[in-house]
Amino acid sequence: MFIKKIFFVFLGLIILSSTTNAQFDNLLKKAKEKVKRKVEREIDKGMDKGIDEADKAVKEGISGSDKDKDKDAGIEKKPTTDAASNNETTPVVNSESTNNQFKVWSKYNFVPGDKIIFEDNLSSEESGEFPSRWDLISGNAENARLGNDNIINFVGDGTIVNPLMDKESYLPEVFTLEFDAYFDKEAPLRSQKYELRFFNGISVNRVIPNSSKRMYSIGIGWNKVQMHTLGDEIQKSYNEKKAWQGGWKHIAVAFNKRSLKLFLNQDRMLNVPNLGYKPKMFSIGAYFDKRHIKIAAIKNIRLAKGGKKLYDRIMADGKFVTRGILFDVNKSIVKPNSMGVINKIVKVMKKHPNLKFRIEGHTDSDGNNAFNQKLSEERAKAVMDLLISNGIDASRLEFKGYGESKPVDSNATPEGKANNRRVEFIKI
């Protein structure tokens, strides 16, 4: 009897142990599944957040919260500091990769006008507000940031803006106009277009006063420019060798009494001997399908009054002053679209082998004096090195930097500062 009791007790312990182990295994399995589900939920949450943020970035394309100011036109700088060390940024000379870009612009012959009469790099604007130096003809526009760039963002299709000037007719008989336009890589069939007008209103054409003929706007696409003039359509396009990537393109217009030329990056797209009328003002519009195109924007707008031909200026004044040699911010890296001026100087020096120049760099008064002095020296030397690399003998060149010590205009206005940021070629 005693043995039987022991047997049943032992059997009960085995069953209990088996049941307990089974329950423990079951609990352990449930715990593992719970942890796994939690991890998966967190991963999904993270992925959803990442997708949402990426989608938001694509949809918005711009940011109004970044307060950095990136001005990249003319001999311009604002010394930046490292928050930890409080050391000023050191100017950087041209790199080999940057020099290679110049080959693409080797035939570029656009030369900006002598004196800047309007410039807006949007550096002092507040994101989300309407640009303070512009007027709205139609649509909606606002200040914004795209990467490190201050931009005028065209919020709606058909938006047109024009600069606020002190008179209605402000374009001289010889002028140059430059700006950068953004082309969205998502544009279907490259449908995004900017419209440049030299007359008031929103129409693509307007009757020339006291004439039966019309003025026509200029349509600028990613690889195509077209307009009408005196009843005939002028159209030019090209095919890019590389796959379309989108991004910024530089538009440069030169008008001389009756003729007009337009460049899209390094390519001359229009060469009109007789425009048929004298432009009095300008406006810039954007046309795009918001269902597919997220960003339409412009930046670095500059209007300058023209002057004599380069060689005539040198012979008459003993020097050539240019605001058309541009640099990266706080650096001495020459921008590729400066090659119009560089190419002209090279051509003149090769045609007149007795010409020798001292290249002088000048800045505005923003920033630290010592930094400005060093930066102007570095930039003057960078220009000299570029001329040498394009076949000019070093014995015909020298350089000097003057920083902010020799202003030619007031530093109280954007145009005045832009005129002070310059490179001078002094005949020696």
C-alpha cells in the first residue's frame, strides 16, 4: 500500500513537472512572439516615419527653417566661424576638379555689363514671406530655402514677378540680365518652363506701340528656348549627353540697342539681330504642372548696364573692371559661368601680345577686414592662375588684393556692395 502511494505521488510529480514545463515553454514562446511583434512594430514605425519624411522632402523640396545665408555672386563673402573654435573660414584655391568644369564653358562669350543696377541674392529675406524687392503680377511666390540656397519659390503655376524699381522704364539701351532657374527632375516630358518678358502683363505677346507688330515673351525650358520676333518664330533646342538630372541652370541675356543674345548655361540659344523694339522692363514667370513638379524657383538675379567693348575699355581707361568673375562663398574657387569674361581676356591678350595686366581683387565691407584682404588676394591669384592655364604667359601677369579698402560705390545697398565686389585688370 505504501509503495502504491509512493508510486502515485511520483507519477503526480512527473505529470506536474511535465505540465509545468509545457506551460513554461508556452509562456516563453508567447513572450518571444510578443517581443518579435513589438520589434516589428517599431521597425514598421521607423520605416513609415522615414518614408513620410522622404515623401515630405520630395513634396516640399524647400525648407523655411534653415537660417544659413549663402550668397554666391560677385567677389562676395561673409566670414563664417566654427562655433567651437571661433576660427574664420580660410579661403580655398581652385581644385583640379573645378578647373575641369571650365572646359565645358570654353566657348562661352557672355560678358556682364559694367555697372549693376539691380541685384537680389535674397540673403536678408525671411522664409515664407513675399520677396521684399519684388512685385507680384500674378500667382503666388515666397522666399524659401532649397539646400543652401536662398530662392524665390513660385508657389503656383503661372506666377509672374518683376523687380521693384524707382521708375517704370528702367532698362538701358545696352544691358545684361542674369538669373538661375531650377528645373525639377520629376518634370514629365521636360514640361517645366520659365517665361521672360520685356513688357507688362501676363500675355505671351503684346502690340508694339505705334506699330502693327508685336513683342513676344521668351520661353525657357530645360533644353529648349523659343520666342517669336517680328512675326517669325525663333526656336532652338539641344540634347544633353547625360541623363536628365534636373537642377539649376544659368540664364544670361545680353541686349545691345537692337540685338539680343540668350545663353542657357554655356550654350548660346538665341541670337536675334533685331528684336524689333527696345525693352523697358522685365518680369520672370514660371509654368508647371503641380501634380508632377514640386519645385519652380529662381535665385541670383542681376541686372547690369552695358558699356564699351573690352579692348576699347582697356585702351580708353587703362583698365577693365568686371563684376562677372564669380566665386564660391568665402572661397577663391572661380565659378564656371565666369568663363565668358575669362575667355574674352584670353582672346584679347592673345591678339595683343604686348598687353600686360595686374589683376586686382576687391570686396565689399561686410565681414572682417583681415579676412577680406586675404580673400581678395587669393581670388586675384586664382584668376591669374586660370589665365595662365588658358595659355597666357605668367610673365605678362601679376596680382594684388585690396580687400574692402577701395570702394567705388556705397556699401549701404545690395547694388552698391555688388559693384564693390569686383576684379580689375590694370594695364601695366
